[in-house]
Amino acid sequence: MFYIMNLFVDTTGKFLVVAIFDKNFILIDSKISEIKNKADILPDFLGKILLKNKLEITEFTKFFINLGPGSFTGCRIGLTFFRTIAQLNKKEIWTCSTFNLLSFKIHENKQYFIDYSEKSQFSAFAQNGKITSKIFEIKKKTEKASQVNYNLIFLNFDKAKKLFKKEVDLINIFPLYIK
């Protein structure tokens, strides 16, 4: 049987986030957990949500991945894991940045802060899902980290999918980690 399913994943911040959408981008299920060592947990975390929904990873046609910025390791985990699956199974990868997600449906041009270590952050201005400034590094954290409203994104994924761009060269997708 051929399925058109869509999977969203974000491993860049303090949360491990996975969401399953049908072909019309209607939310089927999601799981958000605060997890530090995502590399060790991601396969089981994903396996549990797939099992719960009686799905196989091969039933997905598109993977929507946040490339960061965020933690150094976190920015690489989701990309590496799902790029491997996409290459082996000829699936599509769509990518966006954390700043795109943070500013989804926010009409004012606002400054956002993303922790990448205990003491340091990245910052940029964004509005309506688009980055409006350069991304810059803050060596000494001064602001509380901005939080993505995943529930808003999941309930409006038919619109949020426009934050992502389709990648045509899977080998040349790189995490957004500014150093």
C-alpha cells in the first residue's frame, strides 16, 4: 500500500519533537519531550510514536527538518538520521531554521534568542516565518531563550509547511550552526 505521510522533526533545542501529518497536513500525532542526549534516544523515540500509530518509516514521503541554529550536536542529529533514511528510501527532505519556526504567525519584526550552550546564544530578527536580519552570536547570554510554539505550528501545518524549502541535493544539506 502507498502512503503519503509527512514527518516533522526538531532536535536542535532542549526538546526532541516529532509530529506525524497525513497527506493533507492534518496532525495525526505528536510527541514533545525535554531530552538532553537526543542522539541516544531518537531511534526509540521515533519507533514508539510510529508503533503507537501502526506506521512504518517507509510510509512517509516527506521529512520536515529544523536545521537550527541550536546546540552543536542537536543540529546534526535529526539531519543525519533522516537524511540517511531519505537517501535509502528515496524520500523528500524539506528544511527550515529555528528562527522561521519561532516567528510563524508573528506579524511584528521581533528579536529571538536561541541557546547553543549554557552561556551563549544566537540571535536574529524575524517576522511571519522569515528572518529579517543577520544571525549573530552572543557570547554571554543576556536573554531568556525564545520558545517555539509547536502546538501552533502543528495545528496550522498546512500553512507552516511554507516555512520549509525542498532540498534537491541531500548530500549538501548542512545544519545551521554559526561558528
